[in-house]
Amino acid sequence: MLRPTAVDTLATRLWTHTSELAYGAAAPYAVALILVAALPAVLLGNVMGWKSTNPSVEVSGDVNDEKQPATAGTKVTP
């Protein structure tokens, strides 16, 4: 890996522990890395107003009807 000498980051610590098959020792670094990456993604998603790309569709009919693809004239809910 290309990195400055004697600099350990979350990614390098995770890589080191997983290459040594020390998954228990790598777990805290993996969780921290996921949280560090997820926080800005969630905040950016809220600011930009991103919604789900797979909305559900309300179709009037029997209670046991399955969800159907959206067609013209149906009410789409997020």
C-alpha cells in the first residue's frame, strides 16, 4: 500500500488486522470506518432531498392484493 511511513489510519489498521486473520481485532476499525463514511452520506442525502428509488404503489382492491408496478393514474407514495 502507498502511504506515508509510520502513519496509521482506520483503513490501514483494518487492512493489517484482516490480513493477519484477526477479525475480532479488525471489527472496531470496520465499524468506525462504516460510521465515518455513513454519517456524511446520510447528511448529504437529507440536504439534497434524496428519496427512495423504489416507491410503493397504492392499488384499491382486495386486502390480499400484492403491490403492482406503477401505471398512469395510480397514486405513488414514497
